[in-house]
Amino acid sequence: MKKIKVLFVLFCVLIFSLSIFGGDDDIIVQMLSGRESVTGFSASYTSDSLFPHLVEFEEDGVKKIMAVWAEEGSSLSNLYYTIKENKIDGKWSTPMVVYNTWALSKTPRMITDYNNVLHLVWADGSSRFRKEMYHIYYKNKKWTGGEDLIRHHANDSFPSIEVLADNTVNVLWECEIAPYDNSALVMVNTWNVDGALSTWDKKGRGVSTNARLKNHATHGDMAVSGLRAYAVWQQGHPGSGDGFAIMFAEKIWKEGEDDHWTWPIRVSEAGGMSTWPRVEADSFQNVHVVWARMNGRYSYTSRIFGTWKPITAMNRGFARRDIFDLDIDENDTIHASFRGDAAHIYYNVKSAYNLGEWGQEIRVSQREHGMLGTIIADSKGYVHLAWCDIPPAASHSHDIWYGMTKARTDPTTGYPNADFTTSGDLVVEGQEVTFDASPSTSTGQISSYHWNLGDPLAGDDNMGEGKVVKYTYDMEGEYTILLGVFDETLGLIGTKKKTIEVIKGALPPVNVTLTKFQQRAFLSRRWVNKLDWDNNPQNIDLNFTIEKYSIFRKEIGAGEWTHLIDLSGGATTTYQEYFTSETELNKYTYGVSVTANNTESEITPEGTGSLPERTAVKTNSKDVK
């Protein structure tokens, strides 16, 4: 009977989803926790499932989604997690405990670093006087660690976690300052260098500057782009006439210097109650901020190429103040989840390059008690949402629900046509490259040109402005260049991506062939291995001057190459070695390298027929949340 009831509930959920979200907006909705859940997990009927969070990661070469949430009982709270393959019909694993603690675990947040290590932080403590930030990481299918970031016996809560382009993990949270009278909270930042996964900087830095003003600095969020970090939080006091304001600060990176947070500025409207801010950053280090208002609206503003834009409304209908979430995908589309009308969870999108209105929101949840929504846009073109909802026959406890849909795009048309040329799609490290945006056009008038040069580890040097820019890449690899052309009249930014490859130097020969034959004379005979090859035509395109070819051999089935001889100049593209027996003739295999412009290429083995595949050194690209 129970099995029939489970199938009936899931069938109703599916039919309801398809009836509301037809066509491209189909949303698959599942309940992760609770007696009727797809995983059979029932903890939430003796406790409360809250604060879900999602992350995409790779395991065994397969993209997967992990969901984490807090199970709050009468006296303690633990974090649970479940995993599924990232596809529509992926099956969730049985939820398990992340980390057993003696206290209350709340507000988990996750991120995946550039080595595919998953980091989880949360607030943990038995009382307001002992609540600390904890960190654990998931690698090789298990959780490792479980340590506090900074033990200072304060009231720490609501962490946010991000990874900079140099694979440095940053955590931001709110910290209540003694004497715990709700008079002052301060944002604090610390980080972990990837070389030692369990070693945290214990200094902790304040981001807000309001402790002595006795104004709350709470509910912070953080975003990163390249080597910059951005923080937002609500600040104020409920008893003040101005209520809460949304504040913003950023961390400026300078080589050889400690991090430096700018003086906070206000980005919200004057007056009223502005709460629960969220921030994201796009490929051009533009920042996008959303927050909730007492009047049932979510406000949105952005800083585009250094200028803050007017505040607009994100939602059409009434919205309730609540934790909601933002994420930005690799195409710089902003995805948002929020609590609207009668406490349903909604989904909305907006291009980072459209400075106008948000699109029409879509309702995701079926029940009327949805809250604490979160969202991620993955690498496969899907969007994943999670939220809490009160299950049937329950008075107050919440279950975790999950929704998955194809990512929506901003329907706005009329963007400027961004286009550019390069002085070369294949260049040598240390060689200056010129990028020219002259081919770009617009129905209005392009007012500025902005570049992301695909080298985030270069800090601010990675960003450029102007119709023509020049840049020198110091490391081999593939770099994706992004141009943004801004038409201020249209209020739109057109973009263009192009990838170039940077190599160390000379490229190896191609078409290396080996011919075996016997030479006879009147009184003697000998056996010959003749090697022929062609110069790589890309060396000609790069204007390389061939200095020499080097011939190598090794025994068939044996180890290292042995250097035989150098042939000076680029005129000779053949070599012969002589033997006194057929056994010696068939003992070896050969290879050829070229030296040009003081760099030696890889060795091309004989018999490959063409240039072997080069393994480019990838640089860190845009951060995923």
C-alpha cells in the first residue's frame, strides 16, 4: 500500500509539473527528504529539513549534483547529503550524514575548486556564545577534515564560500561581537591555500566597518571573478529610522601584497527595510546585486564597467522576504530563485549584458509553503533548484524539494554585434598579441570596448579597454578571449568569444616516415634505415628560422630516446643510418625534433604520419558555483 502511495504522489508531481511548465520550460520536481521522498529518507518527520544547497562536481569522469541540508531535531542538528548523476533521470543516493557533531549544524554552503575538490562550510555550535564556522572537503568519495576556521567563541553564522582563479578558497560570514547584545555584527573573511587543504589562515579580516556604530552587519554573500572578491550584506538596526541598508565592498588583488577590502558603500534605496542580499560577478568583473524589500519587491542593481546602474525590480508579483539565491552561467546569464506570492518558489533569468528588465518569472513549487530557495546553473545547460516545503499532515516541519530544468535564456534581441580579429590564433609565449574590435557594429553607437583576455591569474592586467588592445601571454595554454561592446543608448552589451593557443616555441616536424632497404656493392652489402620528414607549416606561418633538426632513436619496446645527431639548417629533411646486419636494421625506432628561434620542439616519432596531438596547459577559466 505504501509503495502505491509513493508512486501516486510522484505521478501527481510529474503531471502537475508538465501541466504548468510545458515545452522548453519543463521542470522535473522531486521531494528529497520525507516519508514520500524519491530516496525513502524519513528524517524530516522527526526533525526539520532546512537550508538546502547544491553543487555540481565530477566523479569518475561523470558530472554529478550533490544536495546538502541541515536536519534540525529537538536538541541537535546534523548535515545530510545525497548525490545523483547530472541528467534528467538521475537517481538520488540514500541520504547520509556529512559530519556528526555534538552541536547544531546549520546553513551549509558548498563550492568546487579547480582540482575538483568539493568544499563545505557551515555554522556549528550549541549556543550563541559558541557558534563557529566549520569546514570539510569531499574527495575520493569521502568527507575529510571537519575543523573550525577561527575559534574565537563568538556567534558565527550564514557563511558564503567561493574560489578565486588561483584556487584560493574564500569564506565570508557574519560574526557577532561581544557582549552579544545584538548591537554589532561584523563580516569576516579568511581563506585556504590549495596546497594544504586543511590549513586555514587564522587571522580573519573584517569587511564591514560598523562595529563601533552598533549596527548589525548580517546575512552576507560573496562572489568572485578572476582574483577579485565582492561582498554584500545588510546593515542597520531594526530600531533605527532608516531600517536596513545593503552594503557592498570588494577585495582588490595586488601582486606581492596582502588582501585589501575597499571601504563599504551603500547600494540600496534610502529608507525602508532592505534584507537578504545576493551578489554575482560576470566575465567582465561587473557585479550584480539583488535584495528583498518590505514592500514585496526584490530590487536589482549592477555595476557595469565601473558605473552603478539605477535600481529596478526583479519580480512582477508580490514576494516575501526570505533567503533566495543567484548564479551566473558560463554565458553570463543570471539565474535567480526566490520566494513569491503565497510562498511558492520562482525561477527567473536575466542576461548580465541586458541592462533592462528581468524576464517573466516561472513558478517551480506546487505547495504554498516554499522557502529558503537555492539555485545553480551547471556546465551542461541545466538549472537545479532546491527549497524547503511543509509536507502533508505535518504541522510545521519542512522537507527538501528539488527541481531541474533546461536553462532559460534572456529573450531580449537587438544586442550590438561584437567582433574582433587577432594578430594570430597560434602564438608563442612571450610574443605580443594584438586584438582589434574594429569589425564590431551596432544599430546604435558603440560607446566603449571591454576585454577579458582569458588570463585570470594576471589579476587586473587580464581586463582591458579600448578598440585595440595588446597583451603578452607568459605561459603556454589555450586562452578564451571575450570582447564586450557597450551601446549605452540601447542599454545592451554585445559579446564575442574566440580561443587562441599559446605555445612554448617551435612545433615538431610532420610526416615522419622510415624506409628500410639493403644496399649491395661488388664485394659488400649494408642495411639502411632512411628517415624523411617535413617541416611543420605552422613554423613558416610563425616566421621561425630553422636552426637544426635533431635525430633520435630507441630500441623497439625499450625506454628513453637516444640522441644521434644534429643536422644544421632547415634545408636537409632526410637522414640515413647504416648497419651491417638485418637484425640491427630492425632493432630501432626513430624520431625527429626541430630547433627554431632558440626553442626545441617535441619529438615526432616515425610512423605517426602527422603531427602528434599537443596537450595544451589549460588556465583557470570562469568560477562555477
